[in-house]
Amino acid sequence: MDRGQYDRAYYLLTLCHTILPEDGKTLEYLGIIYDALKQKDEAASFFTRAYACSPREFYRHHLNYLIEAKNWDEAFRVAKQATRDNDDDPDAWNSLLQVSMPLGDYKTATQAVDAIDRILGPSRYTALVRYEIAIRQPKTKPKDLIPIYESVLELDPDNALILNNYAFFLATHKGDLNRAEQMSQRAIQMQPENPSFLDTYGWILHLKKQDILAKFYLQKALTIIGDQPGNIQIRKHLGKIK
């Protein structure tokens, strides 16, 4: 939409607003216009007023602005209300998920993921979120990660990050080294210049007593990563190879 169309829409909306100053839909559309014009304060004001008119109908834009402003407590309140008002709306539950994760409220995040799966069925997205929730919690036991890794790969078998992380998990917890090697190889095939993936593969080869090849991959990883964060672990792995 060009500026002329915005001006026309704005004129019609302000006319409606003059006639019906507390009409939620008009307020919402005015917020959208101001947002498109990058007038964020005006947009936020109209979205807030639209939400006040009908929290059930006009929570999305208001909540997005609260998240953008990192007003987490109010965003959490609005998101919780949205799920109460719209129990079968996956967007409402996803909004609650997006707020609860930064707050470290993993119980609520899990409830949100469960609700999304209830409404839409399991997906790669929710499987990955469950993985993210698990690895963020110190109380998660290593054995509890196995079904989560498996569920992600069942839904997203070519997820290079999960293939690499699961392979490293197996290598460091006395798991199936042959399977770990296969998963690590697949990850490298997809991202051959990823130093973390090369490090994982090199370490697995070391555990399988293939130190000449292991050293090759670890040195390659170190060359790629240089002085960036992560090189300490690669150097540590290299130091264990005689």
C-alpha cells in the first residue's frame, strides 16, 4: 500500500473514529496504519485502546507491542487472559509460549506447547520447543533428553542441529557411538563448514580410537572457528589426542 492509500484509509478511519470513538475495530485499524507508518507510540496507544474495548478480539497487536517493549509482566497477564478467552486458538497459546520462555516459566511454556499440540497436532516446531525447554532447565536429567531428541528427529529427521547435539549427547553419555557417528556425518553433510559439527565428529572418532582422522576434523574445526567463542572446547578435545 502506497502513502496515498494510507492517507485515504487514515481519513476514513478517523472519520469512523469521530463517529464511534470507542469502536475496537476502528481503533485496531488505526493502530495498524500508525504501525505501518513507523509511528510506534501512536500505534501502541491505539492497540491498547482496542484491547480495552475487547480483550478477546484485539489482543494480538497489543501483546506484540508489549513483547517488543519487554513489558513481560503485563504481556504475561494479557497472554494468559487470551488463552482463557480463546482456548482453541493456537495463536493465543503460542503468544503465551513466547512470553513464558523469556520469563523462565517453563511450566507454563510446557502447558502452552501441550495446548498447541492438542489443537494442531504434534509438529517440528513444538518438538523443538520441548527440546529448548528441557535444555534450559538444570534439573533435566540426561536420560530425559533421549525421548525429546527422538521425537524431534521423528518429525524433523534432517534437523542438522539436533542431529549434531544428539550425536554429541550419545558420545558423552556412553551411548551408541555407531549411531552417533552416523548422525554426526549427516549433520556435516548439511553444514560442512560448521566448526561445532566438525568438533562433534572429531570427538566421536577419537572415542572410536580413530585418532588420525579425529585430529584432522578437530584441526579443521579450529581453523574455521579461529578466536571465536567455542574454540576452547575444540582445543580441549585436540589436547586429549596424543
